[in-house]
Amino acid sequence: MILVAKHKYDKAAIDPWSAVSFGSGLATGLNDMSIGKAVVILALSDFVFSMLGGKRGLFSSLEDEPLENKAMDVVLYCYGNTLGRKWAEKP
């Protein structure tokens, strides 16, 4: 489930990029972006990076990452967004 060795990178649900997903969600939340817009940005960025990598189609990087990893990245992104919006709320 959690990456513990480099050779298990492609099979882990949580990997070093999970921290990047959480941080990106936190940044969008701190900028008071709704979770819907944030998820659209996440999907678009995945699409762009897939295109840059020579692949075609939304979430085509699933060939490189297991579905569990993609799902965990989306969950962490949404959690970061929610936490960031709560943190940025004015009392």
C-alpha cells in the first residue's frame, strides 16, 4: 500500500508524488478555489502531462500507475484543498 522500496514504485498506492498531490490541493485551497475547479485543474494537468509524455487521452497515465495510486492522489488532492480552504477562512 505504501511505497517502501524503489522496485515497488509502480505498485504502491502512496508514493512520493502523493505528497505533491496533497501540496497542490493545499495551494488551491489556500487560494480559495472550489473543490470542483481544483479537480478540473488536476484532470487537465494529468491530460497535459500525458500528452507531453507521448500518450493520448485523459488519465492515459493509468498504464504507468495503478488505479489505486491515481485514486489516492485525487483523494489527497481534495483533502489538501479542503484543509487549505478551512485554513484560509477568516474568523
